[in-house]
Amino acid sequence: MLCCRGWLRCTHLIRHPLRRYRGSKAIPAGQLVYVCPKLKTIMPFKVLSMVTGAAVLLGSPVLVIFGNSNVPAVTRFAMCGMLIVLGIGTTAMCHWYLSVYVTRMFYDASRGVITAETMPLFSRRKQQHVFHVSEASALAGKGLTAGFGNFQVNQKPFYVHTEPAVFKDRLLLAKLLRQPIL
């Protein structure tokens, strides 16, 4: 099958415009109203976090097996456990913090439907959350992720940048945040 550049096989799967949405994830209807300004910073950060987490998970047992024989085995196992907890813990914290960050938002004004895209754990395909404008509410202020979002839909928090240069549709932003926007 030919792709957009005429090659028989696509070699740029991540940024390929025709293969971005696979399977049941259709291209969202509506107008693109928001693109996060920090996506080029967040994507490499999340990939780096996953790579270092995997390296720690795979490399720490090697330190136990081939480590300094003068160090007691209990100490080597304790160091291995500490490295694994820190490596996987920071990767999990990175994912937890960035899971509410909206990367793109589409708005279908005729139906009042919003499609918000967030990054999953491996930041390969985007997760799409489809909801009606009336379902969005101001963040309740309770729970662990309440400090990371600025609106919620069905108890799931989301975060968008509210600067006028980034989110140009101020009326839609006021509907999402349930507060007047200047």
C-alpha cells in the first residue's frame, strides 16, 4: 500500500499523518481548537522516563549478580530493590502527572461535542475522550489529581493551558472551566 510519500512501506510510523489513528479511533470530527504548547518537550521527557525505568528494571539485577563480591548479598539486594523502586516510581509519577494533560482538543460546535486527546503510558497512540460540553465541570478540589487539572468530566480531571495565545476560543474555555474568562 502506498503512503503519503509514495513509498511501499511507511518508515515513519509515529509522525505519519495517515496512521495516527488506528482501529476504532477515528479522526475526530470538528475544528481543532487547542494544541498544547509543550508537546515537543513532554513527548521526549515521557519516552526518556520509560527508557530509564526499563533500564533500571533490567539493569539492577545485573548489579546483584555481577556486583562487588566484597559487598554482602543482602546489601546488594537492598540496593537493587531501592533502584527499582526509585526507577519505576519516578516513571509512574511522571505518567500520573501527565495523564491529565490534554495534547489536542477538537470541538464540533453543531453537536456540542468535544474530543480531548491525552497521552497514554507509552505515549505512542493518543487516548481520545469524547464528551459533551455540558458534562464538563469545574474541578472539585478533592482527590490526588485535583491539583493537576483545571476541569473535569465524569470525575476524570483534565488540564489545558488557559492563555489567550494557546486557547483562542475563550467562550468554549469559559464553558469548560465554568468561570468567566477575561
